[in-house]
Amino acid sequence: MSNFKSGFVTIVGRPNVGKSTLMNHIIGQKIAITSNKPQTTRNRIQTVYTDEEVGQIVFLDTPGMHQAKNKLGEYMMSAAKSTINDVDLILWLIEPDTKVGAGDKKIAELLSTVDAPVILVINKIDMADGAKVGETIQAFKDLCNFIEVVPVSALHGEGCDDLLSTIFKHLPEGPAFYDEETVTNQTLREITAEIIREKSLHALNDEVPHGIAIAIDTMKERPGKKAMWDIEATIICEKTSHKGIIIGKGGAMIKKIGTNSRYEIEKLLDAKVNLKLFVKVKKDWRDSDYELKNFGYKKEDL
């Protein structure tokens, strides 16, 4: 196909600016989990957007840039940094904010070391007026040599078509990397585990979520005409006190997490789901190389 464009695009930014929400909206389905808590995305998640007439974009969603406090944090920063060296285009996602923070300066410093062109994407414009957006552009314009500035609302989809057009404009001509049916490199088990982690993030208070991981123990489709899956998963936490919070009074919290998770997983699998959740304590797993590898956070894969 003549003039077909394709390339790799990464989305960088501070935690909680809406990177996963933007990617989910563009793809048109949920791939990356979202929450209002920082460091929700832990791995490098790959999604594929294909327009048969125009081209194909392979998006790499990375963990938010932050100061690492443990080995998991170090892994997340390695995932974010290794990604920006392997792409054709970088989207730097920010919120309408007239102040340039220390985290933003660190990102600008990092981006100054790479060759890929950078588009500044101002998200959450539904929460700011035009003047604030204009002031944000003024505050950020000298931090980096941006090739374009695109305002969007990832939550409502405003400006997302403009963003796609802008991305395609700057990608090279080339063949598709994946067939048009492919939307992610994540397996069903990985997405299922992430859904359970998302629902846990939503339900639990601030000190618990960072210390949890999800292990899918079994995930089997029942034989028969009616689509039905049996899933057993364990929520791993770092402290015995956290285990009590996750289970909740009379099992109320884990029931809530299970109900909310099952609803999303049933949409994902387009089938009924029998979900059983367990809770296990693994002290300081975020600082254990062995446990990090067990949960799929492998530096050698980056």
C-alpha cells in the first residue's frame, strides 16, 4: 500500500497525568489499567492502533517518571528509560499547569539525550480554560524542542483524532508490524491480573496499593456450550496488617474487589467468570529480585 505509515511511539510523563487513559481511548478498549494513584503502570505495555488506509502506530505505555524507592521502582524507571531510545516519536503528556516541577525538568533532561522528535500533549483540557492551556504552553515551550503541541482530553476523547493525525504526519512510511486484529502484546492472564490490581487500587486506602501484586494461580475455560471461566488469583501484600485491610471486616473488602474485578474480566473474556481471590503476605517483595522476576518484572526483558 503506497504512503502507508508505521512506527513506534512512546508516551512519557509524570505519574497520574493520564497516559493509560489516553492509550485506552485511542485503542478503543481497555488494555492498561488506570487509577488516580501514582505508579499504577509498572510494566512497558504495548498496544497497536491500525488504520487500514493511513498506517499503524505501536504505542508503548511506560511507568510514570518518579524517584525510585525500591527495586520495583528501579525496574519501572529502567522500563521507562529503555523505551524512549527505541521509538520513532515521543509523546510527552502533561496536565494544564503553569509551574514546571522538578519531575518535569528531569523528563526534559532525559529527552534531551534522545534523537526521536517530541510532541507535547496537554491532557485534561476539560478541567482548564483556554487561557490556562496557553499559559501551560508558555511555561513548557523552552524545556524541549517540541515539533508540535496538541491539547486533548483523554477521558472524553476531545482532540484525540487531531493527535492521531499529528502522529501519522511525523511517522515514516513503512509496512505494518502486526496484523490489523492485534491490539496488545499482553496475554489474557496478564490483563486479568492487571484488572484485579486496578480494582484493588480503587478499593484500598493509600498505603496498601503500592505494596500489592497479583498472581493468577489458575485460569481455565470450562468445557461445554456455555462460555464459562474458572479463575483463582492471589493478592500479594507486604505486611500482615495489610492482609487484614485487603480482606476487610467479615470479608467485605475482598468481596468488593472480587465483584468489581469479575465484572471487568467478564467483559474482557465475553463469558461468565467464577473468580476466587486469596491473600498472601510476602514481606518486602518489592525489594526481592526473586519475587520481582516471579511477578514478571524482568530487567533482561527490557
